[in-house]
Amino acid sequence: MSALSAGHLFTDVNQGAVVALVPFLVVERGLSLAAVGSLVLAATLSSSIVQPLFGYYSDNRPLPVLMPLGVALGGVGISLAGVAPSYPLILACVLISGLGVAAFHPESARFANYVSGSRRARGMSFFSVGGNAGFALGPVITTPLVLYFGLPGTLFLALPAVLMGAVLLYEMGRLLSFRPEPSEAKGKNGAEGPDRWWPFARMVGVVTIRSFVYFGLVTFVGAYYVRDLGASPALANGALSVMLFAGAVGTLTMGPLADRVGRKAVLAGSMLVLAPLIFAFTLAGPFSGMAILAFIGAATIGTFGVTVVMGQEYLPARIGVAAGITMGLSIGLGGLGAPLLGALADAYGLPTMMLAVAALPLLGLALTLTLPGRRSATSGPRSAARE
């Protein structure tokens, strides 16, 4: 699981790197805001929207080599984006990186399910926290490289990705030992009975709403700090970092909690507390707002692993598709909501937009309460090979 989580980290670093490159591409390459916006959209579409296709393929014909190949391709693609001589080539590099990211997630989530044994929410949360940390570290790693070496500094991003790909390739034998035999697959995937598409669709609705909240905050918290709270850009970035890293802590906390009290209860609880927390943030100052953002980040990001497990339990015969949709498609759809929230902020101001974001978890809570619950034991019999 440590190898899988580290692979997730080094894969999602590349997604964070795309955002970090935007101001440098505008200044050094003279790209328009529309052009760099298209790069971000291309990264989102290629890394998120196509994930269910990889999941469908892995369900029908598992291909574990997509894990080391995906992380390596993600890093190589983004590393070449900084030295590509023209906009079409930059766009192609971003698309290649995004496809590598998309290829990694469903297959790695499948093996995270296998490795977790009976404690799937805890295991998937440990897997997910790697991705959360990677996305947060992307700008932290990329910005100093480009500041010191210029855009060619992105070439260094290929090194950790290729090395991580080599580690996953080395660990492939041990990972494959967790894969169930065809006759065992149903039980090992975590649920008895047929796929339940209608509950799964409602759960995807909850994930999409959560993604609207997440991208709305990630995109506009910095601007809110600068424009409405009168804070410096450095403090604004610090507040966003607090939210993202608190989300990683929340992920590690909510997974074990979901194994103890149930996935639905934890997801509903997170939706319940988010609305008052975001409302309180609109009334707070810069530093008290930073403290509130820590709780918001933990509640918003902390359930990422829980919903992946819920999706796999609703679709026990399609765990690759479930992971591709919950980790990719629904989150990508949530990202498409950021322009809508931006239009609302342009028309009525950032505080009004924040109030709209605060109302979204209430809709998510209503949908969550319609989901069938499934309590999971914290322990159970496990084979010696998996101990």
C-alpha cells in the first residue's frame, strides 16, 4: 500500500504542476489567458474524464503495467511541456501527461482494494492521501525549479516519475500476489450480489457536488483573501496550503472512522458540517479564516477515499469502472463548475459566491441520506499471504 500511495503522490504531482506552470507560460511564452485556460481544461479532460474508459478496460482485461507506465508517462509529459517550442506541442505534452494520470488511477485503485483486505476505507484513504499530497506538492516542487532554471526546469519532473515507475515495476510481483483468483474475485472485491447502478449514480452525484465545493474553494480562496480580506498573496497561498494539507490529514482520519461507523455516516457527517463551516468562513478574518479552512479541507477532501470504496462496493463486478468514475469523471465534472462559480463571483461578488458554495453541501447531504448503508467490520479473517 505504501508503494501504491507513493505512486499516487508522484502521479498527481503532475496535475498540480500544470496549474503552477500557467503564470510562467503567460510571461515567458506570451500565451493568452484563453490559451493557458485551454491547457488546464485539456489536463482535466485527459486525466479525469477518460478514467472510466481505462477502468472499463481494466475490468475486462486487467493490465497492471499501467501503474508504472502511467506514473512515468505523467511525469515525462509534463516535463516536456516546459521545453516544447510551440503551443500545439505544449498542448500535446499536457494531454500525454493527463493520459498517463488517467491510466494510473483505475488499475492502482483496484490493487488498493485488494491490498486493503477487510479495512477497505482505511486502506483506500491511505491510498488517496498520496494523491491529495501530490496535488498540493505540485506547485511547491514546480515553482522553484522554474524560478531557478527557467521553463527547462520542468525536465527535472521526469526524474521522480520515472524512478517511481521503476519502484512500482519492482514491486509488481508482490502486488500481483494480492490479486484474487477468478473464483474468489467476487468476495475479494468487497460485496456480494449484483452491481447496484442506481445507488452508485446517486453517490456519483454526491461526489460531483463535493467536487464543485472543492474546486470552488481551490480556485477562489486566494482571490477572496486578496480582494475581500485585504491579505497579501503570500498569506492567501498559505491559507490555501493549510486547507489542502488539512485535507490530507482528514483523509487519514476518515478512512478508519468509516470502517468503524460506516461509509454513509461519515459521508453524511462531512456534508452536514461543511455548510456551517463555509458560512463561518465568510464571516471570519484572515487568520481565523485560515483555522476554519483547515476544518473545511479535512471535511471536503477527507472523504475522497471513502467514496471510492463506496463506489466499488456498489459495483463489485466493476471496481475499475467505479474507481474511474469516482476518482476521475465525477471530479472532472466538478472542475467544470469552477467557471460557473467564477461567473457568479463576477456578477455578484466573491462573498455571494462563497454563500452559494456553502449551500451545495446541503444538496449533497440530501442525496447521501438516500444511499443504502453498508457497515464494514474493522477486522476479519485474512489469509496469511495477505498479512
